Amino acid sequence: MAMEFTEKNLGLVLIGQNPEKISQVSTELREVNSGEKLKNVVMDLSNDIELRVLLDTVKDVNFGILVNVTGLTNEDPTHFHRLGEDITMDIVNVNLLASTKITDVLLLGCLGRDIVP
């Protein structure tokens, strides 16, 4: 999907906690387009402080399409009840809390611009 947006010269913000993975995807996208509208953000969405910084940064972003593919899972497949509390809370924070807050902040910005009825 990112490649299709890049081919159409739409701006993208890539967010993730793995700098190598973001760099690899960014390099592939820049081969298709110069990347002037491509921004990389390396951060941990399970970290509340980093999430607040991101929310403050994106609250006034003018965008047309929101594709939220945020997600976290444990590395080794196992039953949820066997996970430790730390990984369980990280999964909840990233998959539910962070993605919901990012969507909320961006949609509120759309309401201010009369994009969403």
C-alpha cells in the first residue's frame, strides 16, 4: 500500500521502533519517488511519553488518507494468558491505546477542516 501511495506522490509518515526496517522500506519507496513527502519516525508506541510527543506532532497534520497498521505481538506464539504482564501491557498499549489515540487526534483535525461531517 505504501508503494502505491508513493507512486501517486502522496505523503507518507512511516512510524516504527525498528530503525533498520523503517530505513529499508524508506529506501525502497525513495527508488520510486524522490521521497520529499516521506518522513521516518523511529519510536516505541508502547511508551506513553513518546506517544504523547507523536500526538502533539501530528495534531495539525493535513492529510487525506489515514492507514493505521500499528501492531505488536509476542515474538514466540503462545497463549495470551502465558505472556508476562509487561508484554501484555505493551500489546494492549500499542494495538489498542496508541492506534486509537492517533486516529482520534487526526480525525479531530479533520473535523476542524470540515473534512469529516
